[in-house]
Amino acid sequence: MLRIEYAYDLLALFLLCAGLLNLRDRQWRTAAFWLVLAALFGGGEAVIRAKAAGVRWPAELAGAAVLVLALLAPGVGRHRVPMVPEAQREASARRLGRRLFGPALLIPLVTVLVSVFGGYLYLQGQPLFVPAHRTLLGLVLASVLAAVAATRLGRVPAPVALGEGRRLLDTLGWAALMPLLLAALGVVLTASGVGRDIAGFSARFIPIDSRLACVLAYGLGMAVFTVIMGNAFAAFPVLTAGIGLPLLVVHHGANPGLVGSLGMLCGYCGTLLTPMAANFNIVPVALLELGDDWAVIRAQWPTALALLAFNLLALYLLT
């Protein structure tokens, strides 16, 4: 049976390689950052088992490692690993043509196939994919297959491909952790009662008997919270606990699946509008050498607002 822990181990292995390559190049700060992160991903299951057995120090050690990451983060990625010469890249692009899109398209295709049909796959009487994590495991499998397909398509040796992966990771730097950290922030805010406070605020100032008012409060709230927090995953548990579930699902009887999915889409519209989503809107500026920190957002905002209006309309009509 494929478990999500295998994905964490695979990621830990990649981070370990990135750290060792930075050690080779004497990039001590960046190397330390990726090596500490690799230890956290690789040792997560051991920390959970130790906590279940009543042993506290592994969890405390993991907490200390997170603080070390915060101290190391400002200096990560300042060293730029040289890219393949431009002439070589252009020649490769001309040779491969549209086939370049093949590995990228494998990711959504395989993920959807595993999510939809993975439940029918069994190995020795056991589900091949853990049901609770089937979609995530599909994404991991799709990413691995896409990486293999890309190296085969480009005839790139594995060490060169690994070095290029390390270059991209170093370029992203600490921003590579933004989705993970902001999703965790959303869980922390929900556990601390922010969702309940928002629910109380909503009941006081929103006409809860108006379906339209509740839809606007939830959809626009998802977009605005995402702009502030930088990630829809952080906004989702807070706004859904405070407005989506109590007002739309319970009070107005809306379909919870549609409320959740359309609410996330409203949040994604906010992602297109905020520099807080650094890995989406700031890092590409550096990768593409655009010279304008707001270039990506300037290009995206009309689409973001149009999609937000459509999602709000769908939220009102379909739920």
C-alpha cells in the first residue's frame, strides 16, 4: 500500500541532495537550510511515534529545527547556480518543440486518473493507495512520472537533472515553503478560535437571512483573506468555519462540496492579486528577469477579477 509518508521520504531525499550539492559549492547557509528541512521531512513519522509513546524531546527538537530554519531563511538562495547556456537551451527547445509540454501535462492527467480510478486498484487484497490520501499520492506519482519523462525526453543524465532541480529550489529559496507554512497557519488560526470570532462578527453585521449577503461575505472574504495571508489554503479553514459552514451550509442548506470548492476558487483569485503569494507572483519575476516586481500581478488582475465575479455568481446559483 502506498502511503503519504513515502512522499515525505522522497522529498526528504531530494532536499538532502540539494543540501549536499550546496555543501560541495561551499554555500553553507543554503546547505544548512535544506539539510535541516530534509531532516524534518524524513523524521516526521518518528516524531509522531515518539509523541504517541509519551517521549517529548523529539517534538521539541523538531520545534527547535523550525526556529533554525527561520534564522537561516534570509540568506537562502542568494547564490545563483549558472544556467545552461542560452544557445544550448534554444537549440533544445527547437528540437523538442511542442513535446516540451508533455511532461507538464502528465501531472494533472495522472493525478485525476488516480483520484478517480485509484480506489479500484488493489495489491494483495489491500488498496494500492491509502484512501484518505489518494489524490495527494496521485499528485506525487504524477510528479515522479513527469520528472522521468522530462529527463528521457530531453536526454538529460540524472545528475544533470538533479542539479537543475537544485538550481530551481535555490532560486525559490524560502518561498518554496510558503504554501506549506500558510496552510499550517490556517489550521493554527482555526484551532485558536479565529473562525468562531468571524462567525460571531458575521452574525452581528451580516444579514444572515440574505443568501446573497452570505455568498458575498464568504466569497469576497476568501479572496481578501488570501490577499492578506498569501495562500487560499490558509484562508479556507478560517472563512469556511466562520461563514461557509454556519451560514451557507447550515442556515441556507447549501451543498457543502460546492461551497468548499467554489470558496477555494474565490481564494485562488486572491492569490493572483497579492505579492504575499511570493512563489506565484514574485519568484517568477526573478526567474524570467522581468525587472518589475509587479509585472505578474499587473498581467493577472483583470483575469482574477473576472474569475472572482464568475465564481461568486456560481456560488449563488449552484449552492
